[in-house]
Amino acid sequence: MQRAAADVPAVAWSDRFPGDTVEPTHPVTADYVLDHCTPADGLLQDLVAETRAATGGASRMQVSHDEGALLTMLTRLVGARRAVEVGVFTGYSSICIARGLADGGRLLACDVSEEWTALARRYWERAGVADRIDLEIAPALDTLKALPAEADIDIAFVDADKGSYPAYYEELVPRLRPGGLIVLDNVFLGGRVLDPAFTEPAHRAMRDLNALVASDPRVDAVMLPVRDGVTLARKR
């Protein structure tokens, strides 16, 4: 018999799941999900391997294959011709978005690292999508603020410095077309946003953003327990 929520003792997330970070899906489930997605091609597998070799522990910032496949599918489903990505790293998610663009579509990719995006550029060329991607090396908030005010973005993906998510969101939502989609990665922050014991600026910023998106009259939103949490918000 399932226990009522009121009968469940209050236990901190960090006590239930000791360690640095967690993902909401059990590793066995995560592996099963990967096994039942359309497989990553050799190019994406090469990019994963080279990213691990080149960046070490930072390679965990790269999106997983199932999330990349989701990005390609979402881009195709909205018929995107104009896309924005905040946070490029070594370019895996850029390739996934660019592959989903409609004919003539373009992706504005925002990042601050010349080193990591140099690796991304090589793989964009190998993937045959470099001609669809415009890379801006600058603080992403500056790049977004400089965009025209027209609401013509079809899809935006945010996977960058977590404390700036609320600012990115507020710059992007007005620029989404009606029916356009914003995808926010890492909205659980390794489970820390679920535990009030974590009070660093990034934790507070993400909690504030999650609350904002859920109550924002401009969008319809759903939070998915995919990897470290993914929120989809569709502009009304």
C-alpha cells in the first residue's frame, strides 16, 4: 500500500542521496533509455571520446546522447529555422540542434571559451553543419541583449552558468515566436534545488527560475526528470 505524503518523514535530499550530485533516474534505467534511443553515429561517439580526453572531469558538462536526440527531435517538431544555444562547450548539443533545423535554418551559438569551441568547430565541420552555425564568443547575456526585439526565435537551449538562467530566460522568452520553445537544462542542479539546505546563489537562482516558469502566463511549461532535469516552456 502506498503511503500518503503526510506519512513520509521529512528527510533532506542530501541524506537520502549522499554524495556530490545525483540524477533522478536510476543508472539501470538510464542505460536502458540509452539502449532504446536511435544510436549515436560515429561522429558523435568520436566527439564524446575526444571531449573526455581533452577536458577530463569537465566532460560531464556534455549533454548525454538521449538528451541530444531529444533536442534534435524538438527542433524538428517545431519546424525551427532560427535557434539559439546558450552554452556550447565542445559542440555536441549544437550538432544535435543544427541537424534538426529546417532548410535554411541557422543556430546562434553563444559561449565564452575559445579553447572548447575550437573543438566544437572541428566537429561542426565534420558533421557538415558548420555553415548553419554562427558562433559568438562573448558573455551570452550581452549577445542576447543585442538581438533584435522581434519575436522570431523558434527554439532556444540554455545550458550555461546556472546563476544567470533567470536573466537568459527573460531575454529569450520575449524573442520567442508564439509556439516557440525554450529548453532549460540542469534544472535540478544535481538534486540540490530540491534540498533547502543548499543555499548558494546558483541554487537560489534556479529555484527562483523554476518557480517563475511554472507560474509564467507567457508560457506553458513541463519539467521532465530527464538526466539532471529538463524544463520545456512553449510560448503561448
